[in-house]
Amino acid sequence: MESECLMSPKWASKPCLMGIDEAGRGPVLGPMVYGCLYCARSYEKTLSTLNFADSKTLKEERREELFESLKADESLGWAVDVIDPRVLSSKMLRRDKINLNEISHNSAIGLVDRVLNMGVLLTEVYVDTVGDSEKYRIKLSERFPSIKFVVTKKADNIYPVVSGASIVAKVTRDRALRDWVLAETAEDMNRNFGSGYPGDPETKAWLEHHRHLVFGFPSLVRFSWGTCTSHFKDIVEVLWESDKTDEDGCGSSNGKKQLKLSSVGITTSKRKSEEIESSGNGRCKFFQARRLEQVTHF
């Protein structure tokens, strides 16, 4: 993973502007990346001459060239937030769900916070919208009242600073996907997953080939995407049994939700499985990697 610009630049005390954009919102595979680019307002005219454009309109080779040039430019700063597909799935499938728009908003807010904490005097921030642009602008303005926010569709086509942020995000995601190390160790796994977009036939074929009847998909996959639903039709049904141990009479359940292992061909004593679960020693790496935890309270 590339090292972002972490040190406060010499021009940080001057009024600065920043652009924010994302890459990988739609794909069913890999991380979603939020990127930002910032500079002194006095550098804005020069910024418009650097030939930045919406990353989706540029070939990969050109995006790489522009990313390397902006990294070498001491008048520019940048940062990224790489959101792992396991984190996306976990947040979107939890009981108190966090939808993709809110995840996106939180990522953008986190980038603004990070740059401010570096001592950069942000006065203007331009954002490619997610959801209703005016509501999003108000949300950001209430959080950062000293900053002027411009939130609009196609901001990466309109403002060079957002175009630069788009390149930062896209190249970072492309490299993350290219260098992704599959944690799973099945012998017949491959990396021929295509573009990662739901409509890509190669991606669909990869999902079908890498589906596990119990565990679903490799950790590269966003389980929360509707694309995955059709692959779960004939998957093994896992039943859970509840041990009601509400002995204190307080009305709350302390019962454990325990996998009925017999449903997947494994038998074990109830007492032994409880001991393993309570100690944490028997928790499968699959559950650890996906941040799945035992639920004890409802």
C-alpha cells in the first residue's frame, strides 16, 4: 500500500482547498477507497494545468503517470481511506445496519478530520456527492462550520482538485486489488475475477467457482452485495440453538447462540463446545477475519 502524505506541508498555514472522491463503490469484490487531494488556494490555477481528469475517463497507464506526478509535487498533499470488503460486509449486515451512503459519508468526514489534524488550514472542500447533495452538504457544514463545502454530482468532471482525488482513489484501489493476497488456501482458487463489477461475466463465473457451501465466499467478496444472493440458493442451511440461562430473573437473555455443528457433519458434546466457545480458542479463522462475534444479548 502506498504511503500517503502524512507530514504537514510548508504551505499548510495558508488557506487551502481539498477535493474528495471514491473508487470501488459498485464492485462486489475488493475494497472501497476514498481519496483526497489538497493544496493552497494560491496553487489552484496551476492545478488546472496538470491535466487531471475523472479517473474513469483515463487509461490505467495514464492514471499511474498522473498519480506519480502528483506524489512528487511538493505543492500537493493527498490521503486515502481503504475500506476492506470485510468491513463493508460487517457494517451492512449487522443487526443495526450501516448503509453504504453512511459508510461513504463517514469516510469523507474522516479524511477531512485527518487533514485538519495535520495542521492544514482547510477553507474549501469539494466533494463528489453520495445521495442527496444538499443534505450531504449540510451534514458536512454542521460538522465543520469553518469550512465552505461544495457537494455536487460529477464533481470529478468539474473541479480539478476532485479529479486529482479521483485518481488517488482509483490507483490506490487498483493496486490494492492487484496485490491482494487471498487468505483462503483452497487448491483450486485463482485470481481471474475480472473487473469485480456485478455485471461482468468473468466476475460472475469467479463467484460461482469460489463459492463454499458453508462459508460462502473468500474474504475478497462483499457478502452484503445483492449479487451474492443468487449464489446462496442451495447453500447448506446452518441452524442455531439457544441455551436459555436467564437465571437472574432480570428479563434479559444471557443465552448463547451456538452453531448446530451436526448440520454440517460435525458432532461434539454440548459442554465441550461451550468451553471452546467461551475461551475463544476454537473460533475459526474465518469468523475472526470477518469480525463475526458470538451474540449473547438481543
